[in-house]
Amino acid sequence: MTNVLLAEDEFLIRAVLVDALGEAGFACIEAPTGQEALDVLASDKPLAAVIVDLGLPDMPGTRVIEAAARHRPGTPIIQCSGSHMTAPAIPGGKVHIVPKPYNPAELCKIVARLVARGGA
């Protein structure tokens, strides 16, 4: 299976996404806090994509997005958040925005498409 980092603090949302992504052939590395996501990004674990909720409990998800762009250049970054929130500008990178509420199956299709084409 292909690893996807899922930085999402809400347990129920995370559980639904882990199941949906698993059915789509992805293994989720779960990070309910920003610090846990940063730890994964700094590790040598292979990641095909990074999914980040901007509303993490310990830090803004924008810090995770910035770290993902820095530590994992070329890896697709998907921001899942309320439509009133915006992703940071990433030099040389692109953040794909999926506003909440979203359909988990649609999110899986987006992840699969981005991974298949190799990122942004």
C-alpha cells in the first residue's frame, strides 16, 4: 500500500477517511496533532500525499503545509478545511484545496489522481 499522511484532529472524520483511503489502496499514517504530522514529515517514511486540516489543535495546519513543501517537495499536499480558510503560498509548490464538507470518496479520487500524475 501507498502511504498518505492524514493530519486531522477530529476522530470521526479521521476514521472515515482512513477507511475510505484504505479501500482506495492507501495506508494512512494518522496525525491528530500538528506536531505528530511534523514528526512524520521529518522522518524517512515514504509518503505519496499529505492531507492536512487547517484547524489542528496545537498549531495552524499552515505550518504542516509549509513543512510538507519543505521536507517533501513534489509530494501532493491537499488542504481540507472550511472554505473561509486559505492555504499558504508555497514557493514552487501547489496546495490542492478541498473545502469541507466533502465526500470521502471524492477526496480519495483526488488523492489517487494527484498520486498517479506525480504531484502538483
